[in-house]
Amino acid sequence: MNDYQHFGEYRSSDRGGFGTGLVLLLIGLGLGAATALLMTPKTGKQLRRNLRRRYEDAMELMDDLQDNAGEFVSRGSKWAGKARDRGTDWAGTAREKVKPIGRAWRKVNER
């Protein structure tokens, strides 16, 4: 049954609403902050200076987050490489230990 076959029947969406709710919350916070900045009793010069400072602070924060993200990616790549190497070593060791069992199995099946 697809979505078009449910006439007159209410079905809630199976999609998660957490991500949508979080995005709407962040949009609301941004709009509220912008409205608060614009509604304060300041002169145009003070408001522009305040907006410029907040913009610069936000840009610094974004740069810091970008640097941290790059560091996390680098650490993750190193960890993945080590895990791959360990897995390869483990697989080689397991292959060597299983070889005698495989030989014995083949001998039994040849008879």
C-alpha cells in the first residue's frame, strides 16, 4: 500500500521530526536575535558597529569550528588507517592459522 491509497485515513509521517525541529529552532533564534538588535534604541553608527563586531565574532567562531572539524577528520583518518592495518594483520594471522585445517579438510574430502 502506498501513500496514495490511504483515503480518509490519517497516518503520521514515519520521518523523524527532530532535525526539522532543530532547524526551525535555530531559524527562530536567529530571527529573534536579529529583531532584538534592530529594535534596540541605538544610533545608526552604534548599531552598525555592533553588527560588525557580532559578524566578526561569528566569522571567528566559524573559522574555529572549521579548524576543529579539520582536526577531527585528520584524527578519524589516522584512526581508520590504524584499524584497517590491524584488521589486515588479523586477517593474515587468521588465514595462516586456518590453512592446516583447510588442508586436512581437503584430504578428508578427497577420499
